[in-house]
Amino acid sequence: MGTVSITRGFYENIQEAASHIVDVLSGILKVNTIFVATNNGVTNVIIEAFNREEELIAKGSELPFEASYCSLVLRDKGSSLIITDTCEHPLTKSMDVTSGLGNRFFVGIPIMRRSGETFGTICLMDNPDYVISETDMKTLQAMAVFLGYVVDLEDTLQVQEQKLNDSEQLQEQLQAEKERAESEAMTKTQMLSLMSHEIRNPLNGILGLTDLMRTPDMSDEQTEYVNMIETSGNILLSLLNNMMSFNNVNDAGKTVVHDDPFDLVATIENTVYLYAGLALSKNIELGLNLDLNVSQVFVGDEIKIGQLLAHVIQYAIDSTRTGSVLITATVDGGDAEDEGILQLQVKYTGRMLSSDNKLRAINNLDGNISTQKLVGTNLGLAVSQNLAILMNGRIQVHGMGDKETEFEICLPLRRHWELPQLANIQHRLKGKKVLLAKDPDILQGASSLMRRWEMDVHMTSVTTEAYDWIQDGFKPDVAVVDMGLLEGGAVDFVHKLKRLVTDSPVIVLIPYGMHIDPHEAEVFDAVLTKPVKQADLLNALSIIVY
């Protein structure tokens, strides 16, 4: 019996896949150099490279693994590496390769296999003034995950090829599997081609326009609007994910749940912010309290979690005429445990709509909401319930008296890794003294975040109490002031605080859509919009607190 060869309908080999990914990235990113490298622990080999203007990296070049930047990326498995200037960074300034390349901006993303082993890296290189966006980082990470899947597929096909040579019977069985796999791979190729034409172009247009619109003299309001445009552009990424989901529909027609690394905090925050304008138009207070660490990366289906939460928030806002909608989130299990349960609560001021009263009765009977009943009352909630079931989770509704209702969402998640850069910032903020001046409301996000980072938070809603603390010797490293502060007035309080503690920076929290007088804003060191995003607060503190 002769050797049977499997013809690949997706990619002929890893080299072709790497070439396709580099080609796609070169159209999305305006960076000078993009390359894909593989290694065996001894030698680092460039299997594909693109240079826009200056040739920094050549395809086929080799270096001892420890002498390459890629070894730094793979030092901690699963961690991305960003170096703004290789000649200044302690990890790279003394390396021989730095002497040859000079001062460069470098980004490296590990290519991980399902087994947890590393295959290589996807890297970018440019001049030190190059700035990479969060969207570009997510694109790189997605491409790294995709290439890892291709590597696993290549190994799987090699195993199948070996089995085909074992016996005639096995050969017939695998022949049928081969034809089915080729048909599915061809469909994926067509979808990827459609993605390249129909998604990449508008995505480049929207996200590129936001970069062109950003200028140093932009006001905070204009910056917020540009950020919203950028968020809308990111919504197009959900279309891309829907297209990719089409490639993972099984024979029963059910959507396959992805298990990919993602930023849980950003997913929840971005979903909530999509409804900030709607809440403002209805004069509803939208609150967000996350008992989560922004540096922790989880494994799960980011798009489906965002869709599930979005439908519930929409229902809560629609059901609230006056009052507030509060979203809270925790992950049960200690930080050292790999598995955890994400618990999302969406509590709003108002009773369930009259057509949904029967759902509460169903919930009391068996502890679960009937999906069929939900479909008959609210399609958005039905979609959320189906998504929760797909992810092995559940949704329950609790009536909290006559004035409040709470949705409880429970989803299993797996911890992946912790971002070392953010963890280092949090460690640097540990023990720093904070004066937090705000009126009591549902928004305890800022105080809980800073306490989670082990900062020494002194919170008050009475300005005279804050003055007494300062006169008694309390010297804050930073002051966080809510513009909604009623007693004493927030602006007057900041002016007097600056006189009492001359070197204390001030962060001001403003409601979404609020306008600030430019002359008043001059005394503020940072202005953040409520609900406060963890990354925004962490970045502001890392810049102004020494």
C-alpha cells in the first residue's frame, strides 16, 4: 500500500499561513516592520517578514534564540511585550542585536498552542515615536491565536496522514474525514477573503479617521466623542467575530463557544459605556462596580459575554423611568485558582414589566427562567438566556421589593495570565494616600478600585472634614474629587485644596456628557468620566502619582 498524502484546502503549510497573516496586518497597521518568527529553544528563525520603508528584518534570517528579542517575549509564556525604545529598556539595551538595529519600538505577541507550548512570535518594529493602539494590540493577539490554531491543524493533519498509511480500512475512514475537512476549510477561506474586503476596509477607515481627528488641542468633550467613534468602530469587530462564528457552526446548527484570552474588565466597561448616552437621555444614573483586577486576563467568549450583558442592560434601562441602573461583577474563587464563576448583577430601580410577572413566578418555582417564556415576552432576554446556556451558565431574576429588580448572571471562566505591566503599576500605588471627596450614591467604583489596589483611601462627602484631616497632618498623595460634590462646591474645594497641599495632584470625576469650563479645568491634573474605567483611573494615577 502506497503512502497517502492529504491535500490541504486551507493552507499548504505554516509558511503560507504566516505570509497571509503578515499581508493582512500590513494593510491594517502602518508600522514599518512586521515579522513572524519560530524557535526551537536554540535558534530563532524569521519565517516571514514585511518592511514598509526601512529594511530591519529579513525573511529567513536566523539568530541564537537567547540573542533575539523573541526570547524576551517567550520568557513568560502567554505575556505580550511592548518596548518603546530598545536602547533605553533594561532588557534590550545591552543586547548585540540592539547595537545593529539602533533605538527601535518593539512589540512581541507569543503564538501559543492549545497544549500551552509556544510556537513562536508575531512582532512589530518601528521608530521609538510609533504609538500602538489598544485595537491594534487586540488585532495582533487575535492573529497570534489564529496562527496557533493553524499550527495545531497542521499537526493534526500530519497525524491523520500517518494513520492513513496504517491500514486500508483506516484509510477509507480518514478519506471521508479529509473531504469533509477540505470542504470546511474552503468555506473558511472564502469567509476570510470576505472579511479582508468587507471588514478590513471600513475598519481601517473608521479607526484611521479617529487617529487623524486626535490633536493636542482637542477639548475633553471632543476627546470623549472621538473615543465613542472609536468604540463604534470596534463594534465592527463584532461583525468580524460573527463571520468567524459562521465557520464554527456544527452540524446541529448551534454556535460554538470560543475559549480565547480576553480582557474581562474592558469587555464589561465597554458594554456599559455603550448605554451611557441612553441613560443620560432618560436622566438615569448608570453605575458600575467591578470587584475585578484590570491586570487579570481570562479565557472565554468575549463577544458572547458582551452581547449577553448588553441585552440585559438594555432591558433594565427600558424598565427604569427614574432612579438608577447598577452593574456589579465579581469572580468567585481565589486569585490562585484557575477556574472561577463570573457573577454579574444588573440591578435597576423599577419593577419587572407587567408582561414579565409570570417569569418571576417561574423563577421561584424551579430556580430558572424558562427560555420559551422569555422569547414570548422579550427577545433580547431570550437571546441572553440562550447565550448563557451555551456558555454553561444561567440567568435568574430576583424581585427586590416593589422598587428594585435584579438580574443575576453566572458564567464559568478560566483565568489565563496576569499582565505584568499593570500589576507593576498597582504595586507602585500600594500604600499611597488618597483623599476621595464625593457625595454618597450608587457609584462606589473609584473607592473600591483604589482600595483593591491597596491604596490608603480617606473618603468623605463633607469638605470641612477633609480640611480637618489636612490640618491634623494628613497629606494626600492624590485627591480624587467628584464634580457632583454638593457641600462646598467641587471647584471651590479644589482651589482651596491646592492652596493647603500645594504638591498634591487632583483627579476630577465628571458625569457622562457634562461640560467643564476650560479655565476651571486648568487646576485639574486629570479629568475622568463616570462610570470610571479601571484602565483610565490606573493610567491617570500612574502618571500623576510619584
